[in-house]
Amino acid sequence: MKLIEEYADKVIASGAYDPLDRVYVMNKIRGFVGDEDVEATDDQPLVAQLVDLAVQRGKIEDGQTAREILNDQLYDLMTPRPSVVNHLFWEKYQQSPETATDWFYNLCTSNDYVKVAAIKKNVVFDKPTKYGNLEITINLSKPEKDPKAIAAAAHDTKKKYPQCALCMENEGYKGRLGQAARSNHRIIRMTIGGKQWGFQYSPYAYFNEHCIFLYGKHEPMKINRQTLINLVEIENQLPAYFVGSNADLPIVGGSMLAHEHYQGGRHTFPMMKATIKKPLQFADFPAVEAGVVNWPMSDIRLTSADTTQLIDLGTHIINVWDHYSDESLDIKAFDGDTRHHTVTPIMYRDGEKYVLDLVLRDNNTSDKYPLGIFHPHEKLWHIKKENIGLIEVMGRAILPARLKDELNEVKKFWLGADNQIADSHLPWAKEVQARVDITKDNVDEVMEQELANIFANVLKNAGVFKDDEAGQAGWDRFLKEL
């Protein structure tokens, strides 16, 4: 069948247009790729063939940004307008929240907003540690930045539109060098805390139905009582999803502090499976079960069907931690007016009960630890140097793409084959080799287990109260303040 005709039929089959619109749709496609139709092939998706055709005919330049823009413009043809998407979502929500999210997620995968084919390239596995199975991912899906975009950004001092990648203004934005194509992007409007928020899926998802809740205005991240109220309201509306927030300070706050947002999705993380190692009692909050979680980071878990008591106790813990110092453990709340303490809050449902994990964070630095005292330490940087954000706090490592090739060289080194092992990996590779009998039959298993062990140590580094005698004594001193 002819390429333009076949894609026009696919657009109409999606429901975005009626059969009567067929000529109109084909002319829209011709406007992007040129008038003459060609035979479709079976070796790649229709849109990829159309993008190649546009390049061959000089309709767009053969560059990463131009290709992404046209790809999303073509997929936009099979995506209903934002008003229609919102109407259909809330109509389906009347059946059940899951009916609505299932429909919206299917839309966002079928129109290539969620990059399913790219996400499948990620390396994903889990391995046991002292703290249960930890999940490891090597992120191969998100494309490297366009070199032209990097060069353009170096000389660009203009005010940006949209201001950031999370702003509402991204919905339907064509894209440009340094600003992602979003023609096929749709956002569900929600009322949270009496204000307008948006709900969308993440294009390069790190777990199942990875979604983002974004505030309607471009305002910085903040963690306070309102945060907990907002998390409860989201759980009330979408009870099958967890929701959590990155912390609101540099070093401990993930990668996007400029725009208030939360992340969520349909995934049970390792931290959620962790048990309570120290039960806690709060006399003023009798409806709340509480305890310190058996986890390498410092986590207090609150569980209750009474959301008022849950929010009140959670706010109390946040406020006490905000001003708590224990300099024997390098825990310091303030330098003058500069705040160093915050939390990473995570909420999910257990039947009628709401579970709130509050992970204590401290972003101090020192001469010994210039990137952060409670940050991956230098010995681990060959595997993980980046900030430890919400997803990793919960036990799912997001490791850089460079490791796929680098770790293959480490495996060659272990097996005595010719290799180009990076100097940064050599001390670790020798240490593993000295204590593990490595063969070609077990080399992959050894590598996966050693990565899980390193990630456990990364999380230990990020924990303010360590899992040792001094750390436990520190926990006891802090808990007395509550």
C-alpha cells in the first residue's frame, strides 16, 4: 500500500479524525513530506518511513532535532486535541480511575509520546542485598543531546519559552534546538490543593506507567505541610498509583528544582517492601502506626486511614528534622540562613490505609566530600556520581548509559581477554576478582550482583543515620526530639 495513504488510514482508525477527513489528513501529511506518495515497506514504522522521506526530499534537514520534531508532528495527527483528551479521561474516570489511566497511558504509548521502543533498550534487573532485592537499570533510552543544541545553548541568553520541560506550555509545542518536540504531548488537568495541576506520563519512563504531576505555574519545588496534603489528594484521585516528591534542595533534590512537581506510577519499589526495624509510638497521634524502616537511607514510615493525623504527624516530623543537628554525625541543619535539611516524601495506598514514607535528607558538603557528605562517595563514582533522587531513594538505580560498554570491558578483564578497561573501574575490578571465582559461565551474574552491592552502598552513603552503632545511637537521639 502507498505510504501516505496507509498512515492516513491509521490516523483515522485512531479516532482522531473521521473517514470523511481522509483527503484532509493526507494533505496534512503531504505538507510535511511532499506530495508524491511511495510504496510503504515492512521494515520500519510508517512514521519513521515518512521522516526518512522528508529528509530525502529536503523537506527537513537530516538532524536529530528536525527528525524528532517531524516524528511528533506526524504522531500529533493521531492524537485528539487537549480538550477532547481531558473530556474523555474524566468521562472514563466515572467508570473507575484505572479505566481512565489505562486509556490515557495507551494513548500516550500508541502516539509515541511514551517512547516504548527506546525504553525497551534499557538494561533492567534486580539482585538480593541485605535490604532486599534492589533494582538496577542502565538507562539507554533517553537520547544524547543534539550537539547543535548544546552549541546553540552556549550562546543563548534569551528568556525561554517554555520556561522548562515541565511547564504546561510544552503541550503541543513544536520544539527547537535545545527544546524537546512536544506536538503529540497531552496533559490532564487536575485540581490538587485547590489549584490547577497537570498529570502526564514520562516520555522516557523509568518504571511502569511512570507519570508526573506538575503545578500549573513555574514555581520552585518546596516540601511542607501542603506537600503532604497534595499527596493525599492525588492518592484519593488515583489510588492505584504511588506518588512522591523529590526533595527541594540541591544535591538531594534530583535534577529539576525549578518547577514544583511530583512523580508517580504503578510500581512497587523495593523500599515499599522493606519491614519496620523499630516501631514508634506517638501519643498525640493514636490513629497512626509508625516505625523506622529497615532501609539503608533514613526512613520513617507512617500508616493510617486517618489522613488528618497522618498529615499532622508528618508535618511535625518534617519541622523537627528541619532544625535538627547532630554534628557528631556531620548532620547540620543550617549555615546562617542557609537550610540544609529536607525530606523525600512518598505516599501509596494499602487498602483503606495511606502509607507515608519520610526519608530524611541533608545536603551539607565538606572538604572531604565536596559533592555532598550524604551523597555517593568518590570510591563509587565510577558507577554512580549523580544525585540520588526520588526513584533511587526507593531502591531503583538509574545508572548512566556509558556503563553498558564500560562494564563489558570489565567482564573481559575478569576473564583475562583483551580489553580496554577504564582506569576508573580498575581498582574495583581487581578487588572483585580477588574475592570471587569468575568464569565465563558466571561473569554476568557476578557483574549484576556487584552492581547491586554498589547501589546498596550508594544508598548507605546517602543515609543520614548509618546502619551501624553510631548511626543507631543517632537515630535514638533524633527520635527523642519527636
